[in-house]
Amino acid sequence: MSSKHVFVAFLLLATFKSASAQVDSASIKAFFTPEEIAAMRAYNAAKKHFNDSLAEAQAAIPQEPSSPFSFDAKLTADFSRNFTGGISQGNTYMGLIDLNFGFNTDSAHWWKGGEFLLHLENSNGQQHTGTYIGDFQTFSNVEAPNNSYLYELWYRQQLGKFAIKVGKHDLNSEFMVTENGLTYVNSSFGVVSSGALGAPLSIYPRTALTVMLQYQPNDAWNFQAAVYDGDPGNFDEDPYNIEMCLSQEGGFLGIAEAHYTFSKDEKTIGTYKLGAYYHSQQYEIHFDTTGRLVTGNWGAYAIFDHKIFADPRHDDGGLSAFGQVSIAPSDINLSDLYVGLGLNYVGVFRKRPNDVLGLAYAHMNASKTLVKKSEAPILAYESAVELTYQFIFGDHFILQPDAQYIINPGLDPTIENAFVGVVRVFALF
């Protein structure tokens, strides 16, 4: 077959694709000889046979079975100093060791969609906030008493578009999460402070039993709800966090959240979340001289992560924004409003495309009832401004210098604004 015939055949086939009603097969037969048509058919048949044989050969290659067991170890170490203000000036070290043991029922050839997790932790070092700063929002999200304990132990089962999780579980691993907020050291960019300071939540370092349900009808929407034991307990009574009993006096915590994810060209542009929680315990009313209690505490929140623009130099680079806002009743909570905002830029420097530069602001309003009725002066808010940079080295190591300016720490007018510096080291093994 000549090159002219090949070109014309290609052109005709493309034309027939869009206008097959105008050209019939007789015109093709008139142009090509029977021998040429037979040759084309033989070529197509040979090509199909080759592709089928290649697929069969690839399928016959024995695949190395994946292990049902998984393990990772993480170290987070904060070296911090309060330079000015706060309670006093000084240096501290705070560390956290995480050990995760997983088991997957698919890989074990037991049943589909099953997953177990055992998560152990060791928190160590000196608590910086109570000694040097006095802030309510807690400038470091790894600060905890020195201890080794069970952190999570749960089983998750996927059932089509539904999933159920049962066991000890960190609420903040699924709820109240902003992905861009995970870059920061200050605790308020994890769990919103009006929630963490208002009700006993199943969060670091104490977790509680839960039953959690998730439903994801499509790639855009996700709905989840959970019921937790209302009393995660304390390390004095349960130093290893191994108690699995439910507390009737502590009540329960119910939480629900809806996610909407906006994607374009197979890339996520933004995630938007609405959530609310209710705790069934009884609470004292601020400055109520009758000793009257109210049953139930609640809160509502909204969170967003949004990609503002992409950096053409890097696949995942560019500027992203995040925001958090939450409310809670003023008469029974320390804080009735929280607002957090931040900007993250991935790949500021061409030669370091994965590094992250971040600037964020966390604002916690004091309860209006407390400010108005307290005999001792209480400041109206506490805020923190955080500037951070993550030097990312591969998949296993991060060096993160961090600076925070904390305004009105502890809502106490006798404590000056604090300037805190942190160097965080993160290693994954």
C-alpha cells in the first residue's frame, strides 16, 4: 500500500467519523483494491492479537502479595523559647512519639473493606504554656503531660458508599479539620478553641469510645456523624487511657459534619465544611447565684480550604487560603466565638518546590457573660499571629522554624503579650 493510500485512508476515516451519512462503503471499495482491504484487515487482526497476548502475559506475571500489616513511627519535637511577655521567659523541649499499627482485611484475604488501627503515643518534655505563657489557645499542639498511653484503637468497615468506625478515636482526625491548618503549630488551627475549651471532646491527648458513620454519595459530597462517650477521663484516674467503659455521668457527645469538595481538571480547588456538636452533660451558668444547672452544651462551625492560584513552576505549588469560624453559648462557655484565618504558599523557591510558607491568625472571643459580670477584670479576647516555614526533605523529615505573637494570653490584663519562637522537627519512620 502506498503512502498516498495510507494518507487518504486516514482522511476518509476521520471524515466518516463526523459525516458517515454522506459517504458509503462502496466508495471505499472503489478506491482500494481487494488485496489492500484484505491487508488492512489482516493488520488490524494481528494488532488485536498482539494486544490480547500482551495483556494475558502481564496478567500471568505473579504479583508480589501486599502484607496486611502496616507500621509507622513518627517523632515530633518542639524546641521553644518565650522571648518576651507572658508569665516569664525561658526555654523548653516538648516531644511526641506516635506508633501506628494497622491491619487490612483485604490484603489478608479475609473480607473486603475492613481496617484495624492501634495507635500508641508517648508525650514527653516540659509543658511550656503553664510555665511561661499562660495562653488558653495553647501555642503548641503537642503539649501534654509526660505519659505513655493508648491513643486510638478502632475498626473501620467500608460498605459501598457507607462506612462505620467503632472504638477509641481522635475526633479531630475526622471532624473540625482544615488541611491547610495542619501546617501550623498553634493548637487552635486544629480543634476550634471555642469547642476545645467548652466541652470535653475526644481529642489529644485523651480519646473516648465512639460509633461513627460516613456516607459519600459521590466525589463532591461527604456526610459523617458520630456519638462519643462524653467523658474522655483524665490521666490521674486512668494513666494509660485503656478504660473502655461508658460514663453515665459524663453523658455523650454527638457531632455531625457535611463536606463539599469542588474540583476542576481532576484537581481539588476547595473544600467547604459545616458542622455542629451537642454535649449532654450538665453545665453551670456563669455567675448564677442559685446554683442552677443547664443540661446540654452545643456549638456550630464552618471551615474552608481554597486554592487561590496555582504556581505553574510546580504541580502542587501555589497560594491557598483557609478559614474557621465557630460559635457556642455565652452563658456556659469560656469562649463564645472563634475565628481563624491563614494563607499558605507551597513552592516559594524554585529549588524547593515542596516547602510551605504560612501566615495565620487565631482569635478567641471571651464569653460576653464572663466579661460583663466578672468582678475581676477579664480581657475581651485572646489572639495569636503565627508565621511558619516548613523545610521538607523527602517523605520522612521536616524542619519547621515558627514564630508566634500572642495577644492577651489567658485573658489576664496582668500578663503582657508574648513573643514565642519554636523550632519543630518532624521525622517519619
